[in-house]
Amino acid sequence: MAKCPRFWLSWPVLLAAFAARASAAESPPVLEPIAAELVRPRDGLGNVLAKLQAGGEVKLAYLGGSITAAAGWRVQTRAWFADQFPNAQVREINAAIGGTGSDLGVFRVHRDVLQHQPDLLFVEFAVNDGGASPERIWQAMEGIVRQTWAADPRTDVCFVYTYRVGYEKELEQGQCPRAAAAMEMLAGHYRIPSINVALKVVQLQREGKLVFQADGPAPAGVIRFSSDGVHPLDDGHRIYTDVVAEAVRSMQSAPRAVEHGPKLDQPFVADHWQAAKMVPLAPEMLSGNWVQLDEQSPLARSFGARMGTLWETGEPGSKITFRFRGSQAKLYDLLGPDGGQVIVTVDGRTRDKPVPRFDSYCTYHRIATLAIAEGLDPDQTHAVTVEVHPEQPDRQSVAFRLKNPAEELKTPKFQGTRLRVSHLMLLGDLVVE
């Protein structure tokens, strides 16, 4: 029999816990040490398991970073579900983007996941949220959960905690690393099942069956988990898949349907980001020389499926202007070798320095976000202008990645003041006049 998990509470105890937290605003949570368990079933996955057993179309969504974006545990677990439930047509919603955390996931969960009506949502951000504060993790992760159940209270959610070198210190002591501990507290509040695949990696290493990181092959009979300490190789992904499969099996023994909607009555933190949303950039927000990238253009082909319509300008003085009622605003944009820099003005106040859309990784283009404003009065309407600066940003930060930086930085690839944007990211609502 599986060990009774720490948060496996009876309903009277659970209701008493909810009553004790009469108001999240009055009693904000404080991070606590949380014991690491391979699986905490909590309210289980009864809704999706019932659909899988009944047959028909079942959609599994995967929201996470590069560990989930890889063709590893995500692909393998979908195949496992399909094999275990042959009467179901198991579809995958791949909503993973490398190098991103829950602070982006909460803004894009509707566009990338919920509009496709998932039956189960796996959320994997324990590695990429490793440097975030517990408070920020709670805001974003709770926003993901609340948006999901507001859209469909029958959608099951499962948190997955992956491994990176450095996490073994806490895990060897039987404790969750900080990000996973913060997520576990939230999961306990909402009765969300969680699977700690990182714990299995550490257990295998302690038994001499695995090395966390190696440049070359491991000794015979020993699993080489990764080459960089973060991204699993094939054998590492197989470990993750096996742990997830075993966790789901353990929840099959007593599945029960759960209506998750009533759980939204009591938030975990008062300032959660349920209101986070993406708003497509519209022509009326633009002034200057902007073009909508053709669907067949290289950047649109590479990023359009994830970002939607991309708008581009390289003309200094071109602007994005909008008003919103809320506390936070960002741009969903691309960084790249020809990226420019922008002048940001919020409520009449202009930042002291231009903000570059270029960094030390910019030998290629990648998805990014530009923080415009945060901590604003959520009950007020705010005016925002983002303007292309006439000068290029300093490109020297990327020089160490180039074979001949003195010459390569002079090439057309690294010239320009380009700004490419697809959406506004708002914690609040766009104001249209």
C-alpha cells in the first residue's frame, strides 16, 4: 500500500483548514519546509481517468519550459496514456517554451492551453522558477490554476517537479527545493496532485545507478542523466515517464470525479494573477512604419504557431500606444541579433534609459517578454507608450559567442533597430475608447 501523503486530509480537516484561512489577504502564506514525496494524489485525476476509460477524445496539455518542450517525457507519457487506454483517442496540447517560467505561463495559458479545452493539464516550472520568490511563484501558479478551473471546473491539473543540479541538496535530506516547496503549498491548498520526478533521480544517484551530469558515457549499468545538469538525455526522460506512469497507476485504484469550481471560493494568496491575459497587438495601437509579417516569412514560420501575428518595425520613432486598467503590463516579443531598443513611458513618466531588445544570447531569435510596468494601482487606468529608439543597443555582450566578433558584429545580421511584437500581456484589462 502506498504511503499516506502528508497532505492527504479528511474533508473535516480540510474544511477546518479553509476556515482558518478566512482571508488570504489577512493571513498571507509563509514558505515552509515540505517533505519530498514521489507522488501526492490529493484529489487525484478522476475526471480525466473516467474519460480515458470511457473512450473518445481526451486532451492532455503540457505547460512548461525546455524540459517539457523536448521530445521526451511529454511525448512518452502521451504515448503511455494511449497504450493504457486503447479506446481513447489521446491528443496532446504542447504548450512548452524553453527558458520560460510560470510568470509567462500564466499569461499564455488561455491562448496556448485553455482554448483547446484540455482534460488534464500538467504544469512543469519547478526548474525555471528556481530563482523566483515564493510570493511570485504563488501569484503566477495560482493564476494558472484559477484560470483553468474558471474555464472548465472539470479539468484536472497535476504539478510535475523536475530536476536540475543543485536540487539534490534538499532532496537528499528528504525536502523539496524552494520552488517545489512553494508549489506544494499551493497544491495542498487546492488539492492538486503532484509528481516529484526529481526525487527519483536523486534516489537512483544515491544507489549508484545514475550520474547527474557527464560529458561522455557513464560506466556500464549506470544511467547518464544529462550532459548539462538540467536537460535530461533519453534515459533521463524515461525515468520521468516511468515515475509519471506509476503515479497515474496509483491514482487509478480509487478514481473519483471532482468538481474543482468550489475550490476557487478561497484563494491561497490575495494577489494571485487570475486576471493575467494576452491581448493581440492591433493596428490602432501602432503608429509609424509597422508591417505585419507574412505567414511565409522565416520568423513567422518559426514563431507564428506559438505567438500568432507578428508586427515588425525598424523605424525610430515608431510607437505602440495603449491604455489599460490593471497593475502590470508587458510585451510578448522577440529578441534577436538585429534587435533595437525602446523608450518606455507609463502615465507620463519616461524611463531614464532605453530598454534593449538584445542580450548576450542573441546570435539567434527567440521568444521573450518586455516588462513595461508593474505594481501599478489596479483600479486606475494607465497610459503606455513604447517607442523605438534611434540608436542600436551595444552588441558587445554577445561577442564571446562569436569566432571573430570584431568582424561579425559589423555584418548586416547584427545591424538594426528592430522591434517585433505579437501581444500585450496584461494583469488587468485593455481600455478601448
